[in-house]
Amino acid sequence: MKTKFFLKLITLFGLLSIFGCSTETQIDLGEEKENYLLSISAPIKSWDEAIPLGNGMTGALVWGGRGKLILSLDRGDLWDNRKVPEFSGPEYSVEMIKQSLADKNYNKIQEILDHPYSNHAYPTKLPGARLEVSLKDTRLAHFLLDKRDGSAQVITREGKPIKVITCQELPAYIVKLDNETNIAKVNLFIPGQKRAGKASQAYATFDQLNYETASTFSEGKDSWFVQKTLDKISYSVRYRVFETDSQRFLAVAITTSALGEDPSAEAKRVLDKIEASNISDFEQESITWWSKFNGNSSVSIPNKEIQQHYDLVKYYYGAASRTGAPPMPLQGVWTADTNGLPPWKGDFHFDLNVQMNYWACYQAGLEDSAQSLTDYLWNLRDKHKAFARDFYKLENGLVIPSVMTLDGTEMGGWPQYSFSITNTAWTAYHFYLEWVYNNDSKFLAEKAYPYCKDVGEGIAEFLEEDTNGNLILPFSSSPEIYDNSPKSWLTPNSNYDLACMQALFKALSEMATAQGKANEAEKWQSLHDRLGSPHIDTDGTLMFSSDVPYYESHRHLSNVMAIYPFELLDPKGSDRETIVKSLDLIKEKGSKYWTGYSFSWASCLEAYAGRPEEALNYLEIFVEAFISKNGFHVNGDQTGKGYSGFTYRPFTLEGNFAAMQAVHMMLLTTYGETIQIFPAISNSWKDVAFENLRTKGGHIISAEIINGELVKFSLTAGKAGVVKIDKNLFSGKKFNKDPNELETYLEWSVNKGETITLSF
């Protein structure tokens, strides 16, 4: 099949050459088209438009043009975790915040908690390296991302195929060429090293880390460098060119000393293994891995642009988040190749970014990706218990720094948010989500409940009682209203803080009940109730806090957290008016100060509210205006149409995953205990389907409508009990097992693993 494919391409480029046509718009992939997630014409001039590859731990961006192929390399564990010295002083504690707020001495809080973030280049995510391969008498014409094996395929004008293979079990990539394609030169660029051409904009320079200059080496077929950091690790990138009778290969490995090994020696072992192996084995290994991954679930929608983006973002999960590797920070395993340090230090932001990165994996059944986050947090719990004791002065509990390094060290930054205890509640909520979507009782008992319980106990201890007997925080905020000004310290509890805490306590009560722990369930429910109700303005809309209404366009929709992601308000019951009025006010105030993720989040909110046209509109704007050629969410409006006043293009991932989740919420959701099939699809979507999406309770559901008529439905129960499904699409339908029909829903009593299907 591959041989026939490239013969077609050779014929195509011959015709294009004869007729003088540009390949920019003329390329036709024919029957192979459905196998590619991306198809980008050369030249690709920027790393943030490149073909993204990855195996969870490592990442590569494939780009270039003319006769130059570029690989920008990265590792998820490549970090400088040094703690800034200011965070070891006697006033570094929550007591300083409380006293400074009482004294209205905001400058002191800034000096101790915020200034170190900007005054030091470290701690930071580190970039890897750039490999530039100059090819003789070869011109690159087109780049493809193949979903079948997670490889990059490069079409040349000469019809000579080039393939970049991702090794699934090794920290390496293989460039596969035919033996007639000659490599003229290979340049390996160390971060900070001067390069030819115009420099890319960086947020800080690599030199600011004050490392010794990297050592470079060349021996036999290998060239490499070793960069020592001032933290605990050194790292190496090493490449080798070798040949067989019919093929030429370039293999490159990126390794660290994180496991106590010499990184250059480890890289050599990796390259030795690759050269001694049959390269087709690595290709088959990739096919096997991605076949299993792609088979987890799928969606089919009539909007081609949103469909392409959904499939691509699902691929991002497989490439950038796997068990055994770190979870995704701001840029996943594709740190900015700007010859400097990444935006916002590429850190773990827990006031939205990391949480949003993992919104979509649960319904898609991507448990491997979900566990990347929960395993990571679980392994850091002792460190974060110490942080709760040392900074927050708590006897019990666990607190996560809201701006954090790979090893769990706090980084500082705007203190209202980087030291917000409620961000830990939102983060811990992902343990609940992993349990509620996979119904794993062992995970519940051994990890989900113990972790969330530690977080809940810490927050309960931190709360104070007001004169009315309500529980309030000593201080409050709402990301990131009023940015970093004194006004950003809001009257407790902000709606954001309230929603985060109530969601956690509600989840804890549910988890305790599931384990038969009635007394503990009652305790958590009592804490939930004593927090009070959300702050609602006189016009019926959700406020930022009791004295700050939603008064202007704002990127972080923090005032409506109770709507989504936490689903604390009922869109079909008594809360509907509050939900609708709040979303209408957000729309009225406009999107001038929104970034890309605001649009994909707004789509989720509207889908939850059952307003499909509004949900689709926001999602269409996101896909049109806020993604790069390769799908990366670039924060600012790239169209010039005025969707946002932000027109810059720093790449972060959270907007992508929120957009994927918006599709899920249009197709399948749960209100209370009732499953909704196609609850928020546009009237323009007549033919829609999904396979093996998950819902709460661990149920696996597939469904299809053709011309608006339900023609397929199946539900495999994730647990024994009663399953309720909204009647909307099921009028007059028959099933393999008769339901109990009530006024608004159908009901079955099922055993775990039992399947309910439409019967024709």
C-alpha cells in the first residue's frame, strides 16, 4: 500500500512540474487522505506549526522546507527544579499573607511571593534541542501526520519518501530515507546556541540559567552534547546516521540523568539498540500501540473542521500523556523552540491549565492518559503534605502549589492564585472524575478517596467560622479578575473558591457513601452545606464574589465554575434561570479580553445548559481563530476579525482539550442521574454518531442518528444498579430488554457488563 501511495505522489508531482502548478493547494492524497490527521504544505517556517510527535515521555516537532528537515526535541522530565532562595525566609508562610492583608501591605506579599517568579529564570521547564538535517538535491513539499502509527511523513518533490518514526518504548526518533537521498549536513543546536536566521521570540534567555556551556562530542557515526544544569540532572541529545542495503537512517535520542545514569552513555545504548534492530519492528510497534489507542472511542460529526480538531486533540493525549510519564504542563512535550525559555516557564498551572488539559480523557475512555495525572499527584503527596504543614501551618491535609515544578516545588507568581488553597480542591477533583467514569472500586479505596480526603481535611482546617456560622476562607480570589492588583483580593468566599470547595466536599460525600462510610459522608456533606450558596446579583447572574458582579469581559470564566466543570447547578430544574442569565451576561460583555480557551470553555458551558447553537458558535470561533496550522491552541485571535483583543500566539494546550470536551458534551452527558443522548447538537447536525464514549458510572455508550432519527444505541453497564436515560430520542423505540417507562426517562435495572441495545 505504501509503495503504491508514493508512486501516486511521484506521478502527481511530475504532472505538477509539467504544468507549473503550485503544490500548496494542488496536492491530492486520494484514498489515503482519511489516514492523516494533518496535511501541511512546505515550508513549515515555525516550530508551533510543526507536525507533533510523541510517546508520552518525549516529543518531537517535525518541520522545515526546501532541502532542510528540522526536528525540535523535548522531554517531559526535562526541568530545572531549583527552589528560589526567597522561599526559605522566615516570613515565607500563609501567616504573612494574612497579616499583610490586614495591614493592607500588598507590596510585601508581592515582594515575597511574586517577585521571585520574575526575578529568576529558574525554576523552569527546559527546552531540548534542535536537529537540522540538510538534504542534497531534495526539496520538501508536504508534511503529513499519520494516525495509524503516529509518524510524520514528508513528501518530496522528487518523489523520495521520508518518514519520521516515533519509538514507543525508547526516548528516540528515527528518520527513514531511501538510500538515494543524501544527507549533506546535520546540525545539532544546543539551547541558547546562536543559530542562523531570524531569532524567535523567547520569554527569557537560556543564558539566564547560568549553566556551563554544554560539552559537544563526535565519535564514529555519533555526534552529541551533554548539558549540565545547576539542578540535579544533566541531559544529552545524540544522533547517528547509518545505512542498510536499501535504506538510510538517522536516529536521535534524548536522555537525562534523572535515573542516575550517564545520559550520553544511555543515549548511545538507545542508538545501538535501534541500529541492531529491524526498523520495521519499531514501525509495527507503533501501529499496534496506536491501533489500540484509536480503538478506545470515536465520534463522527458533520462539521469537518471540528471533526479534524477533535481527532487531532485525541491524538495529543496519546502522544503527550501516558502512564509512567509526567502529566502535561502548559506545552506538554512540545516546549517552545525559540532558542530561549518557554512562555510562563512552561510550568504546571493549577488555576485552570492542568485541570483543563484533562477534561476530555474520561469520556473518551483514555484511562492511560488520565492516570498520568493522578499517578503523578499521588507520588507527590508526601511533599505536598509537608507544604501544607510548612507554608499553610496545617496539622493535617495536603496542599498543592498552584504554580509548580515537575518535582512539586512551588514557583510563586501572582500570589492570589499561585497560593490559592482551593486550586488544590479542583485538582483533587480529577481523582473523583477518574473513579466516577471508570467505576474502579480499588482505585476509589486505595487512591481517589484517600487523596481527596487529605485535601478536604486540609481545607476544612483552613476554613474559619463567620458570625453567621458559615465557613469562610481567610482570604479569597477569583482567577484572574483584577489580575495582580490589590483589588484582586476578594471578599471571601468568591464564587470560584466556593464552587471548588463544594465540588470537592460533594465528591467526597459520594465516594464515602460508595464505600459504606456513612459517618464520613455526612461529615463531608455538612461541610458542603456550611459553605453557603453561590453569590447571585440582583439581575439573577452569578457574581465573582458577594460585592463584585461579572462587570466586564474576562478570560477566566471563574464566576461560573458551579455550572461547569462542577455541574453543581441543575440546568433542567430550579437553577436554569441563573444558568441562562449568567451565560447571557457573559455573552453580552463580549470576548474582547478572552483567550482561546475561553471560547472552548464557553462551548462546554452552553452545551451543559442545553443550548446547542450557542455551543457550536463558540466552538467554531475557537477552531477558526485560535489554533495554528497544526492545531495548537495559540491563545490569541489569528484572524484579525476582532474575536479577541489578544492577538499574540503563545502556545498552550488547555484550549484544545476543552474544545474536545465540548464535543463530548454535545453528544453525551448526565444531568443528575439521567443520561442524555445527543443533548446539545445543532439543528444543522442531522447525521451524528459516537462509539464507546463513557458516562458517569462507567457505562459505555454508542449511538447514531441519521437525518435526525436515532438508528443505533447500545449501553454496556459499568456497574450494577438502575440506569436512567432521557426519553427525548427514544419515543416508540424497542429494546432487547424492556425498560420501565416514566414521565421523562426510561429506566433499566442492570447487572455490570449487561448490554442494552435498540431492537429492530
